[in-house]
Amino acid sequence: MTTCFIEPVDVLYLRGNKLFGDPGSYGESQIPPWPSVAAGAIRSMLLARDGGDFDGFVRGENPHPALGTAEKPGRFRITDFGLARRVNGKVERIVSLPADLVLSESPEGKSLSRIRPQAPHPAVRSSFPLEKLPVLAQRKRGKPLTGYWLNEAGWRRYLAGETPVVEDLLASVDLWVSDERVGVGLDPASRRADDGKLFTAQGVAFRNGVGFRVEVEGVELPGRGMLRFGGDGRGASFQRAEDRPVTIELEALCQAGRGRIVLTSPGLFEHGWRLPGMAEDGRFELAGVKGRVVAAAVSRAEVVSGWDLARWRPKPARRAAPTGSVYWLEDLQATPETLRKLADHGLWPERGYDAQRRVEGFNRFVWGIW
């Protein structure tokens, strides 16, 4: 596995899944972008570096040793991708707040609270399909806050079952600023500026030392280099970084018989928010891991698509469970080895899955102590 730090050298256009370009429209950037953005940038760099025949790669006639072909991907895959920053020469993860972690503000100041599963009172009736309800218990009400991220120390505390502290938070304004640009629509026939077709595109200018951390398996990346990253192929440098895994003792999960699944990338699941291998009643079995999903905290679904550069067409739009969604499991029956293998494979069925989306880094997760 190779870990790299990607640092923009220009304003990035991290376009999401919304069309823009019509008069008066606004093209908003998405942070963090989907892991497929990093997968596309790195694969393009590898094809160019190795002198690959791009047309032959697309037609499946000239497979790359690591990338395979457009139809049949090879051993290359993204296993982790997200925001990061360089601190004292080391690359530190920056993680969006998981769905079970709530930041609020009261007259006493900011505070972080945890959502925890609780069995509902017999008098409570709801349409929630699982055994327990995710409940936020607070002594005093506070105003929810957004626009904050966890640093790596807070992420480690969170996965260990602790509640991070306010000092573990980073504000968005300290990581990047928006850089809005006005664009002009073109006349499709004359290819010149068309009257009255002004639109706005939101760029992102990262603070010094802020970028992305990516883990790649199946290929050895060079020590440093340049990438075409995001919309319009803006420049970004990459450099090999020290691998600093953030893991927990899986033996503790096995002994406790329960744990949490926390998505670290969007989940493209066949049954909406439900995990692969999960039945309607919560029973879960996948890749040798068995248990019962008793509660879940899943934010509003997002739509994942993208542009297929090889075929020069949009990728199919699919509904996804957002990054940071949390699933609580009880009656966990597994060994540390099977837990590790499932995390390495990702939340994909054992067969018949979308191989392209898997190598792009979707359906990734980490185990957390409950």
C-alpha cells in the first residue's frame, strides 16, 4: 500500500452532481470530493507515465499491468481518501463529523455529544425499522453547528469509543476559502460567447499545507509528481507520505460482541441505506462476519455519478449512503482476522459487485468500538 499527500497548486473545481452552466446558475464545489476524483487523476497519471495506449486501454485491447482495462479493472484500487493537512512534516487526517456525533452551542460554549442506541419505551411508536432508536440525550438544548471537522486525534478518540473534545475540531474557514468565478456560456454553433449566458462556478482555494490524503493498493506510485485534479484538470502535486494507520484493537470488538461500522466513503448499496448482507430485520452476514444491526444513523441520501473519461459520457447516477453514516451491531460473531478481511474488501457482496466503483474507493468503512 502507498500513502500520498495531494496538495493543490491552483484553485480547484470539485464539481458535485448538480448541473450548471445555464444563465444565472451556480456550480457549487463538493468537499470532500468523491474518491473517484483521486482514482481518475492517479490512473491518468499512471497511463501517461507508463506510455500506455489510451485508446487501446478504452477498447480493452491493451491492458495496463496494474489498471487492467476500462471494462476489467486490475489490481489498482483506492482504499482511503479524504481531507488532510501537513503538521510538523507529518500528514494528518481531517474527517467530517460522523452522523452520531453532534456539535452544538449553548451560552456555556460549544460541546460535542454522542448519539447512542436505546430501546424505545413501549408507549413510543415509530416507523424506524430497527430494534433500537438512535437517541441524542442532552441535559440542555443547544443550537447545532456545522462547518467543523475532526482532526486525527479526535478521530482516534472517536473510533476508540470516546467522545472527542472541542479542541479536536477544525473550522472550514481555516482549511479553505471559496473562490467564485463568473463563466460565460458558448453558442454551440459558433463556439463564441453567447449573450445573456452568465453563470457562476465555485472554486476552492486551500490553505497552505491543506490537501488530500489517499491510500492506493496494487501499484507502486513514484515518490512525487503532478496530477490533473478535479474539474478543468487543475494542477496538484503529490508526494509519498508516512503510513499512519488509525485502527482499534479488533480483539476488543470480538470480546464485547458488538461494534460500529462507520462509512469513510459513500456507500453504494443495492437496498438504499441497508448494508450488503443485511436483512430487513437487521440480521447481518457478510464475508464471515455475522451480527445484528440494531440501529443506524444515516443522513439524507446523496446521488453519486461522475464523468466517464474513457467512454466520454456520464456515469450512471446512483443513490448513496453518505460518508460518516454509522451502523451499530450486536451479537457480533467474528474473529479479528475476519473483521480485518471485511474492512479490507469493503462493504461489497462477495460476488457480483461493481468492480469499477470498488477500485474507485466507494463502500469503504472502519470499525469503531461501541
